[in-house]
Amino acid sequence: MPDFRELLIPKEKYANAEFGSATLKKEGSTQNEDTYFCIKNAAGVFDGVGGRSQGEMASKVARDYLKSFFSSTFASGDFPLYEVKNFVDQKIHGANYLVYTAAQDADCDAATTATLAFVRKNEKGTPYVLFANVGDSRGYVLREGVFFQITEDDNEVKSIYKDKKRAGQIQDRLNRAKSFEDLDDDEIDLFMNRNKISQALGKPQIEVNFSTAVLNKGDIVVLCTDGVSDNLTTEEMEAAVRGKKNPQEIAECLVGAAGRRSGQGKKVSIRSKNDDITAVAISAF
């Protein structure tokens, strides 16, 4: 098992990054509640909730606000890791306030998930990724064809299982389930309620989750909305990108595979869900 332990890094430097991205709106819809950005060494994905126009508004408000900050020189400067985390935390809370006030003004319940990734280098020149997330859009590291989920979903698994290791094990079982026979009764309940999230931007209070992972040569960072991770098992995600190294091709393959599953219906697969689908892939060098 690769070592994705938390880093303690006193000084950082900019890491070059190559991006790929793809998105697909929900079948039968004229709007896409998902939004994303890729700029310099930062990327983010957002999945709006609260109804089509409301979700689209929420995700765009959060995306535009955060993109404007992470296009600044801060993203490439020499800052200690704790300063980067503090800065990102402040800006995500700022985005939360903007979405919340926009929803209040529109008298609606608009909200959005947010998952951000920042590719940087430590003082020894080793690339790593810092993830920040609220909700259940995800951050993965794709290493030698295997997907490793680094972020934690703000869902019922996290609420019920306080031990992170146990929560991770349960979430992994849900991620790999192809049929209800793969799960026990409690896990089936969690699977059926996997879209119930405990946090989203646009709520009165949020807590940003942070995680880091060292990057080896050839690793790919992947961000995606739950349109990808709900429709595809971990193995299916791996199969979709097998042999692919180009970030754009990886993003397109994930969205394409998830889109095909999305249109199958639950009679064909318990995972099938008609949803907006977005993926961003990042290669660090």
C-alpha cells in the first residue's frame, strides 16, 4: 500500500502541472450543476445541489470566487504548508458566505460541494498534492493504474464511524460494490443514502477537510464529482483509464464511462444514477 501520510513541510515551491478536464450534463437537462477550474497549480470541482437553477448558481458562485484567488501569485509562492491551509480555509469560508447570502437573496436552498487540489513541491523538490474539500466531490491519486481516494466524503459513513480507518474501510466497500450481494444490511442502507451529505457550501457553518499525499513520478491527481464515483466502482474507474497517461484523455475516459453507466438505469446496475458528471486530471512534473 502506498504511503499517503500527512506531510509536515516547512517550505514549498511551485510545481508545474498539466491539466485535463471533461464534463457532461445530466441526460434530459439543459443545465449543468457541475463547474470546475484549472489554473496554474490549482484546480477545483463543484457540484451544485438544491435544484437545477439553484445548484448551477451555487457552484458557479463558489467556482468564480475561488478561481479568482488561486490565479494569484500566492499559488506559486514560497509559503509554509500551514499558511497555505489557512489561506485556503479562509477563502473557502468566503465562498461559503457568498453562496449562503446568494441563496438567502434568492429565497432558495442552493448549495454546492467543493473539492480543491494544489500541486506543490517540498523543500527537497518532491511534488505533493494538498486537497481541501467540503461535501462528497472527491480527490484521488492514480498510481500505476490504481485509484486511491485521499479525501473524506462528508456523508453518513463519516458521521457514523468516527474511527477514520474503519470509515475508510466501509467507504471502500461501498466504492467497490457492484450488487447488493457485495454488502451487508447496514452497508446497503449506507449505499442507498450515499448522496446525503452533511456539509456543503451555502450552509450557516462548515468545516473544511484537508489532506495531503506525496506524488511519485507518473502519478496523476484526479478530482471528480459524485457523477463519476457513484456511477463507477473503483475497479471500473481503473479500467476506464488503464494504459492512459495523458490527463485530458484520463478525464474524458472517466466522464465517458460514467456517462454510459448513468444512462443504463438501476435495472441494469445498482450504481446507475442520472447526474451531471465532471472530472479533472492533473499531472505534476
